[in-house]
Amino acid sequence: MATTQNKVNPLTSGDDVADVTKNSTHIGATKQLSSASALMTNPTLHTRCWETCYYCPCEAFKTSADFVKHLRERHCTREGGSYVCRYGFNGVCPSLPLDGVSDRDYDAHVAKYHVNQLTRELPPEWSVFSAAQNLPAVLNDPSRGKQSNLFTKKWGDHFVEKTHIPPTPRLPEITYADFDKYITKIGKRYRRHERMCAQQTPAALAEREAKTPTSPTHTVSLSAIPEIFLKEQLNLNHPATFALVFPSVGASASEENKQTGRLLQEQLSHYLDIVEVKIAHQVSQKSAAFFHAMTSQDAIMAEMKEAAHNVRELRASLRTLHQSAVIDSFRVMRFAQRRQNFDEMLDKLSLMATVHKTQPMLQLLLGTQDYVAALDLIGTTQEILTQELIGIHCFKHLPMQLTEMEKLIDKMLTTEFERYATADLNRPLCDVLNETESVCAEEDKLVCIVMGLLRKKNFSFVTSYKDEAIVTIRAIIKQLVIEVIASSDAEVCLTGAGEEAQSLSISEWIALLKKATVALLTVLQRIRAVTGIMRQTTDAAAGRCGPAASGAQEGGVNLIDSEAFLTAADHANVTERLDGLLIAVCNYCHERCVNLVSTQSLERAVATADDIEQLTAIVNEFSAGCEEICGAASVPLKVAAKVQASRFANRFHAEHKQKLGLLLDSERWRQVDIPNEFQKIIDRMGAQDFQQPVSKSFAEGLGTTLNGHSSGSSARPPANPVLLVEGKPFTLVSAALLLVQMLSDYCHCATRLPILAGYLSRNVVDLLRTFNSRSCQLVIGAGAMRVAGLKTITSTNLALVSRALQLVLWLLPKIKAHFANYDANAVSGFDSIEKDFHSHIKEIENKIYSIVTERVSAQLEQWDARPPIPSQTFRNISRHLVKLHEAIAPILPEQQIHSIYGIVHRNFKDKLREQLLKLNIINNGGPQHGVVTSELTFYMETLRTLKALPPMELSDDILEAIWSF
């Protein structure tokens, strides 16, 4: 009633609300006291163990079966075929600690110890004694190391040192400033509360107490009732609560226990009376609110009667409307629904008739090779059977039949594709230039087969076609090898795959390679045509019939008009496979040709430059054709051809190097005449024209002339004494002529065989380095005296070597530029060889003026300033200078002669000053001074006659400069 009053009168004060809340608490306490009293009266009532779970406080169970299910799911573990009960403190059951039992024994254990148990102990509360320390973990702590005081410590909570745990960065530090907002908010309310309490004067409190009716029970306070009876939830099922309510109730039925029970019952009755009196007192204070509620109830009843009358009238109107309008309308709707059902039944029957004709239609479509339509029909029929005709008894075997038919079509497509690929690839070969623009046979059939395979998502047909193409290529090459061997006179035994014919000649071997490349290009064009049709069909299946596909269709490829059924991922997959097909087949063709162009093919024969040129042309043509077909360059065949070419280059270089070495060893280092044909070679090399080779007759004649085997002058070709290079004369030895011819051969070979440009460039550097080092050993090192039988190495020999080196230096930039046009990375050695040549020329000049300087120094050491004038010493010096000029003037250029004589002249002046100091001759105009002046005048006249120095250095300044010590 207090709750009803609170709802009816919302203007009740806060004290009234507090009283109502207190009344609710009293009512709950009354119920709990009543329950406890009833339990004391009837001891058979007790708490059932299966209603709650100790360790899952949120779980409550209505039946014991739910509790058993909970124990099996939450408090049980299965180890193999055994069950271990975990319903206990720390997951250990006190009745079955660690033993695993069978399923049946586990159910018996739960029923005995957990479901039907009369009393159960509460789980022990956690305390410091519940804590445990793992002794092995403490002893084996790797972070502690060896502990010296381990065995002197006492076991307890101080056995392990406490570790300071730093504050976590995830929780902020709480300060008094964090409570400012709360204090500000609550402070206003607290001050208002203090102010209201201060306004209640003692007189007001006394008046309020005077209005309160007095009764014997009114003075009794609720504090006399234990607090446990005033809680909102008093669960006597809990043993601890039960022990507090009934502390002295035991199992024995002695007289003392009965007396205690009666006293407890009286005490509980007293508590109940106090609560009832308090409730009655509270109700009496709210009587006005009850009367107001009763008055309001009469008005509500009148309104309810009026509402009931209105409802009856509404129902009568609805009944009349139902009889007049609703029944007929529903009958019309029912008839319309029946008509719709009949139409649907007719549609189902028509659909069943159409499905019944599926198999004859499939036979018709397969007869016309319309595999895509057949597969679409099967798929549509299966979809209809699954969605619209499900449960039709007469069609229960049709899905299985359609599945088998689909597998049969898949197998048929695979077989037809393999048969088509075999027939197309094994057609008779013809010249690649006579192939028509459409080199694919039965294109419409191929489109149907490929479209069907794509519809089945059977993309392995690309791999099957690649395997068939590889088998065809292997058979073609083997057949060509057999034909070439059959046409040869030699008896040859095929080995391996039939591609290693060791006894073939070079011409037969190159002819075989030519036929093989032509045949393979023909097959590759057919494969590209078939692959193109496959690609167009794939594009059509993916709905990508763009301009390219339209153009292909106009060219004769008739694509099937069908909806796009190929996804973008599948389209990309098939396209990638087709690209890989062309690349793989082209690479296989290259591998087979590499087997033909193997290192063993040229071991028993010596290939010429013409053979290597033919081989290079065939390989380049075949590589270009393959690259055009597959769009990717293949390297193995070019590498194999380059290996063969490098073997030729190595043999070519070895022959020339050996020939140059023999000529250098037999070289007499004398001047030879220059043939007119050789002059033309130099002119062409100067113009960087290496297209025309050196004629074999000239090369043989030149070799014979240089080696001195021709005695008759009539057999010698027309010749000149010097070689003119850009108008400058060059006097050369035979080794220099042969070297220039070899350089021309190397450049011409690089022009014919660009593939060898890198090898030949390095070989040229090696050849020049050989010529430089060997000529230095023979001339400067005097090796020619031992090898060629020379008596001495003269200045003429040195000058001829220097002039030959200068000719090579003139040719080096042109040769370097020629090889750089083919391989810019292979000309790095030319700079070093150029430095070596300059160094060699410098050594020759040093050798020449050192010889003259030694002789001049020896003469000056014997000279004395006395008549006759000129003295014999200066006559000998002049004779040495004249002989040197006669030796080098016809060979070396004037600038180089001036350089040599300039060094000799400076050394002469230095040596003469030393001799003057030794003889103590000074510039005093005396007789000895006059003798020195006359000797120097004679010396300078000799140099002027020889023109050994530049005109500015031939003046008489030496007459004064000689006295500058």
C-alpha cells in the first residue's frame, strides 16, 4: 500500500519516500524472518547443493541435470579416455584429486559427492598462508646467479627479496587536483544540506515529536533486529548465512537443543512483531493518501464502463462489415490465388517437359560441336532441378546423369583438343615465306573446343598444347638430322636425342642448322597463330571483344556469340599461360638448336670466318624470328654461337700471335721496301675502311718477301722505299709490315663478325703488347744478337723500332674507334698499351743519346786546350755526331732528331764545363780561352752542317754560355 500511495501522490515529500523505502526493507526482513521461522519449524527443509556453483557465482540451476552439465563443461578435463573432476579449490576435487575415471564412473562421482551431498564446505578464503613459493624456481633463477646466503635464509615470505615494481605508464598519477571538479560540484549540495539542518530549531523538533503517537511498540527501534534480517537478499541456502540465523541448531535431538530452538523461534517472532508494528505505524501516517486513491478508483471505474460500451458497439459494427464485405472479398482473393496456383502448376509442368528434353538437346548440340551451349544447358538444368524442381520424384536420377554427361563432355573436349593439336602441328612443313596469312587449320573447330574448355575452367589445355609442341619440335629436329646423315657418305651413329652428329662436316653441319631454324620458325608461326586464336577466344569468353578481337574476327576467326562467363582472374590466368606457352616453346627451340651448336660440333674441324659468319647470320635470324613471335629475347642460342665464335677468335689470335713471334725472332731489323698494295691498306685504315680484306695472294707474297724466300726481283710486287702516312714518310722493318697487316685482318674480322668484336679488341691489345715487349727484349735488351745472329744493336736498329712504334701509335685511335662502334666496353686496354708504346719510344731515345753521350764523354776526358785546332778529340766527336745523323736521319722525323741531338748537346756542354774546371781554364782572353773558342766554333759548324738542332739553337751563344758555371 505504501508503494501505491507513492505512485498516486507524486507530490509526496522526500521524507515520505525514505519512509516507503524503509517499509520495503521491513517487508523483506519480515519475509526472511518468516522463512527462517518456517525452516526452524520444519527441519526437513534444507539447501540443495546443486542449485548454485561455488566458483561460478553468476550461475543458478533449476534442475540437477543442468548442474551436472555445468560441471562437465566448466569443471572437468578430459585426458585421453579418462575424465578428471576439477570442482574444488584451485581446480582440485577433494574427493577425486588427480585420478582419471571413465565416463560412467565420473557421473557416479558427481552424483555422490556434488549433487546428493547434504552439506558441502565453503572454499577456504585466501590468506597469506595460501600463498606458495616454488622452491626450484627460486633456486634456479638465472637472473640471480649464484646465491651465497641461500642455505642461511629462513623459509618464509622474506625468502625472496622484494622487488620494487615501478608505476605503470598506462595509469595516470592521481592528485588532489583531479578531485577539484567533484569537490566543487558536491560542495554546493553539502552547504545547502548544512544550512537546512541548521534551520531545524529544537522547538520544531519537539513539536514533531509531540505529534508522533505513542504506543508500546513505537519506542522500539529497528536496531534491536540483527542487520542480517534487514538485507535485501537473505539466502538461507548459504551455509554461512544459515549458521548466523540458526547458530545453535545441531543434528542431535537432545532436550537442550529443543529448548534452544524454542527460544530462537520466540526471538524471531519478536523481531517479526517489531517489523509489523513499524509497518502499521507507517501505514497510519499515510492514511490520507489511501483515501485519495479510493476516491480516484470510483472515477476510473465509471470511465471503464463507458469504454466497455464503446467496445461492444465497435464489435457489432465490425461483425456487420464482415458479413457484408469481407467474406465475398476473401472468396474473390481465394479464387485468384487458386488461378495463380494453377498457372504456376502449368509452368512447372512446362518446365518439366523442357527438362525432359535436355538429353536429346545435348546430343544435338554435341553433334554440332557447340560445347559451350551444351555446358550452359547442363548448368541451367542443374540449377532448375536444384531450385525450382526440387523434390520431383521422376527427376531424382537426372542430376547424376547430367553430372556424368558433363564429365563426358570434359573428357571429350580434352581428347578433341589433343587430336587437333597433334594434327595441326604435324602438318607437312613448307617454306616459311610461302605460308599463308592464316596458318591455322580448322579455326572454327578450335574456337569451339577452346570455348568449351574455358567454360569448364579446364585451363590445362595450354600445358597440353605446349607438351605436344615440344614433342613435335623434337621429332622435326631428329628427322632433319636423319635426312642430313642419310645424304652424307660417312657412316654416323646417332646418340642421345639424335641431335649429336659428330662426323658431319662444317658445311653439312651449317646446312643442318639452317634447315632446322627454318623448320622451327614455320612451326613457331603455326603455334603463334593457334595461340592467337586461343587468346581471342579467351577475350570473347571474358567479354573483352575490343578492336583487336574485332579485327581478328574480320580476318577469318569466327568467335562464338555467347555471354561472358570467364572472370577477370581466370582471364588473366589463361592470358599469362598463353604468354608463357610461346616463351617456353621458343626457349625449347633455342635449347634444341643449342644442342646442335654445341662445343663438340667444331672439335674435329677448323671453321673459317665464312663459316662463323654463316653461323652468326643463322642464329641472329632465328633469334629475331623467335623474339618477334614470343616478344622475349632468348639468350642460350646466342651464347652457344658466341662460344663457337670465341673458339674461332682464340684460334685466329693464337695463329697470328705465333706467326708474329716467329717473325720477330727471325727479324734482322733492317729497312725493307713497302709494296704498293700495303700502301693501299694503310690508306684504307687511315680512312677507317675495313670492309675490304687483304687478298690471300698479297698476304702470301708479302710473307714470302718478308721472310726472304724470293730471290728473283721479277717475283716481287711493286714497292716503294718508304711508307707515306698522311704525307709523312715511314721507314719500316718487315715485322712492322706484318703487324699492320694483322691489325687490318683483326679489324676486317670484327666488321664481318660483330659478335667477336669484344674478343678481337682484347686480342688486338694482347697482340700489340706482345709486339711491344718482344721488340723491346730483342732490340733494347739485345736479344736479337742471340736469336737472329746480329753482331751488334746499332742506332739504325733502334730508330727502325721507334718508327714502327710510331706507326702503330698513329693507327691506335682508328682501331680503337672501329672496335668502339661494336663494343664500347672492350676498348679499355688501348689506353694502357698506348702508354706502353710511348714509354718504349722514350726508352729507345734514351738508349740512342746515351750511346752518343758515352762516346762524347770519353773523348772530352782526354781533351786538353792545346793546338792543333781543331783537335783530334773534337774531330772524333764530330765524326760520332755525323755517324749518328747518318744512322737516324733517313728513319726518324726531324722533330725527334732535334730532340735527340738537343739532349746530346746539353750533355756535351755539361761535360765540357767539367773539363774546363778540371783544367782550370777561365774566360780571360788568354791562349787557352782562344783554343776553347776555336774548338766550339768547329763543333757548332758540324751541327749547322748536319742541321741537327733547330736554327735558334745553332747560334754562337754557346761561346759565352759555356763559361757560366
